[in-house]
Amino acid sequence: MILEVSISPLNKKSLSKYVAEVIRIFEEAGLNYELNPMGTVIEGEWDQIMPVIKRAHERLFELGVTRVSTLIKIDDRRDKKVRKSDKVESVKRILKEKYLDK
């Protein structure tokens, strides 16, 4: 499964220290993740990832945040194993083929 998550406080102007705390939790859990400007992409199994997301969501409340938004997008492909890098490489390959055809 490939999942993208964004966990953010809604009542703070600067998010970096909260994002860093979420990433620390992901690292402690041993998740295979990639941070991007709008969220974090994680590879793994449902039962491995979801409890960690809950822990990160709850951690922001422990830090004094009064409102947290957690957005999750899941790509759960069952016919074959796909990694996040496979998805990117597929698009790059198609773009390269398109431009070579011109």
C-alpha cells in the first residue's frame, strides 16, 4: 500500500516543528516514508501504518494544539506490489517516450 498523509494543526501559523514531530514518530516506527512539500508518502502495510498515523495525530494534541487536520490518500493495489518509485518512473517513462516520438 502507498499512502500520502498530511497531519497539521489548524490554529498555528508555522507548521514546521509539528511536521518534524510527525516525521520523528514515523522514523521511530521504522516506516518507509518520503517527505514532500504538501505531505508525506508512506509505503507499507495497513496494520503497520494506521496506528502510527493515529499516534502522530494524537501527539499534536499532546503538544497543546486544539484542532488537528489529518488528510489521507491511499493507493491499495492488490493485483501486484507497487512501490512509490514505480509510480514516478512509469510517468517519467511515458513522458520520455512521448517526447522521443516527436
